[in-house]
Amino acid sequence: MLNEAGGVIDDLIIYRLSDDELMIVVNASTRENDLKVLKERISNATLEDKSMAYAKLDVQGPKSKEILAKYFDVDLDSLGFFSFVQTKVFDSECLLSRTGYTGELGYELYIDAETSVKLWDALLADGAKPAGLGSRDILRLEMGYSLYGNDLSETITPLEANLGKFVNLKREYFGKDALAKQKSEGLTRILLPFKTTTRRSARKDFEVYQNDKKVGFVTSGAFSPILNVGVGLAMIDIEGFDKSQSIELRDTRSSIEANIVSLPFITK
Amino acid sequence: MKKFSESHEWVEIEGEVASVGISSYAVEQLGDITFMELPDLDMELSKGESAAFVESVKAASDIYTPISGTVIGVNEDLLEAPEALNADAEGTFIFKLKVSDVSELDSMMSQEAYDTYKETL
């Protein structure tokens, strides 16, 4: 969802539940503003904030299908990537979606809060491991997925975030004119993936230098336990930048050598 | 017998040589350690000076030497496998010093005093 300058108000997902019903899933931290913007922009529909009624469980990993099959009367083999079913678990409504933020086989489940606790306990008893945001951040970063607040924000457009392949300039929507203009004028900066040359990791807001000249800033960074180096994304000024030359990621204390790479960081 | 500093380093002396590491509490706060920078051999360090540097999944932190001395050894295994500290912080030294002033240990905390100190944090 974009502002008029093409910047990102939020990175969200929309489920078409029926011909006239949409479920919009937003970032918790931007929920209030998202609701305000949606109310301002939508006049031909009623909007209900059901955030407090739902919990969302992400079950991700190679065994996720196997472990969920026990609880769902759904043919999980026929649930394709980026599709969903409205079904039940423990006799309660559940929207089961084949989506995720980890790059692994996985599912996102929308259930009422009480049932979600029951399912959580059951899955853990079956051998699923609880994972925190730290590990989730490494997984999504290893895939090169953007995180709102870091790689996307009100001052970063999807084109600058290198998501141009998801931008449709033929439709009409808030921010589209700004994006079309940005595209025709050419981007001045772009989000690029990098790998460090040691085990050191850069973090958000580290400055990026090339040949002792500041060329940008890090938007996301973490240590990849699979690659044993730091990985991350940085917003780089295009003019004069040489992708084939190494860069330095600096904060007040350190300077870390890195190189621009292409995604994916990890191939299966 | 270990002595502890308020910044969660420990020292164990054997004759003139001190081994220095960080406490289990420190390692717990840091989370999974991903990178370590060790001091150079022969480096002269003064009490309180930054001697090493640790990066974890959550944070980056300096490690300060609790006592003065000359660096005579470093735990090179930590360069490739810093997670060894997560496995056994108080059994894993980071660097060794030839101690210049043994009396500096007098102001450090015993295990008991450190345990009490931790409860105030």
C-alpha cells in the first residue's frame, strides 16, 4: 500500500475470501495507520478491524506439511504455493494458507486466539520447534525478502527496493503516478544484496563506502549460519557505483569488507 | 578460582599467567555468538581497556580486560567456532595475559559476590 509519492505505507497480503469479501493482513506495528488510510481510501465497502480476534501461526520447514496433515481434513498436496483454503481445526474456523516468509515449504494459519494456543501446544508436542524473530529474520534475509521498517518504508518505493517485477504500471492505484515517473526518469538509488568476506555482520544503518566515498546505507544485515558470513541488503546510490568492486560497511566502531552479490544468497 | 568484573569478565590466575573469559551470564545475554576479534600477541593492555570484540545474533560488544598485562596467548579456536563460548563460557578462555600487577585482582568479585551482583541487574 503506497503513499502518493510511491513510498510504502505497509507491506501486506490480501486474501480474496469471496467475490465481495477481502481479508487484509497487515504488519502489527502499522495497523492503526493502515486502518486510517484504508478508511480514507475505501468508500464502496465496509471495513472491520478484526485484529484482536485472530492469531496467526507460521508453521515452516521441510516437515511442515507432514506435521499439519494430522490436524487438517485438507489435501495439503493439492494446496499450491500462494493459495489458501478456509477450513477447520479443533472444530474452529481456520484459514490455512500456503505462504511464508522463510523460503521453506510452509504454511500460515489464521485461527481464533484460543484455538491457536491449543494447536501450538499440539504441534510442539509433535516435535515442532518454537522459533523467535531472530531466527525468522535470518531466514527471510537469506532469501533476500524485504522487511517493512528496514528495506521498505514510507520513504522507499518498491522500485528502489528492487521489487520492480511486482509493480504493475498499467493499473490505477495510489502512488502509481509517482512510480511511473520514477521509472521513466530512472532510479537514483537501488537496494542491493551483499555478502561480507568474514564472519562479521553489518546491521541496519551502517554506512556503505566505495573507494572511501559514501555510497549508501545498510537496511538489513545478519549473520548467516549456513554461509558463515554476514549477509544483508543496502540502499546504494547508483551514480558512479561499481557493482564489481568491493564495498566497506562502516559504523562508529568498525569497517567490514563486503561485495555486492545476486540473489538468492542460498541455492537449495 | 575465578574472579569476576562488573562487566562480566572472569580471570583465573596460575602463577604469573592469567586466563580471561566472559561469564555464562554475559553469554546468555548475548545469544548465539557469531564472530570474535581477539587481541594481538604481545599487546600491552591496561585494566579496563578493550581487549577483544564479540558479535552475536543480537548485539556487538567489547570485552574489557579486568587486569593489566601483556597478551601471551589467544584462543584461536574461537575464530572459526565462536559458538564454543555459548556451550561453555566459564570453561573457555579468550586470551591469556602475563600479569603486571596481581593486586588488581583484589578489587574483583568472588563467585559469591558476582552471584549477588547479578541479582541486582
